[in-house]
Amino acid sequence: MTTEQLDAVAKAQPFRPFTVHLADGTKHHVPHPEMIWRTPGGRTIVIALGGEKTAIVDLLLVTKIVQDNGTPRRRRAE
């Protein structure tokens, strides 16, 4: 997953909730744009999971992002 692909979904107007799928099968739902942050370098994202819990994720481990309408945004072959 690239930073541009993530930004396209996370900063979309209007925002649509989405789910981040990781290589190990883990999924993290992002219901609001304030629930996901990207480090300035771009490689690490932080997802708020509710309460005080967060997931710190290497962007290279994201296999796809699925928006609530079921449309997957897959990683491009490099």
C-alpha cells in the first residue's frame, strides 16, 4: 500500500468509513478520519481502536483497504 492510496481514502470528501486489512489477516475499522494518523515519514500509521487502544502498523503490511460500500483498494504490483 502506498501513502497516496491511503491518503486518497482517509482524506476523501465526503469521508466513507473503511477497513484496513493486514498481511496477517488482522482487520481494523476506521469509522472517522480522525481515527487514523500517518507519521511524517509515511511508513507508519496509527489507528485508534476505541478507548485508549491503538494499532501501530507498518504501511507495507497493509494488503488492501475496503470502503464500506465493499469496494477494495488493492496494492499495486511494483
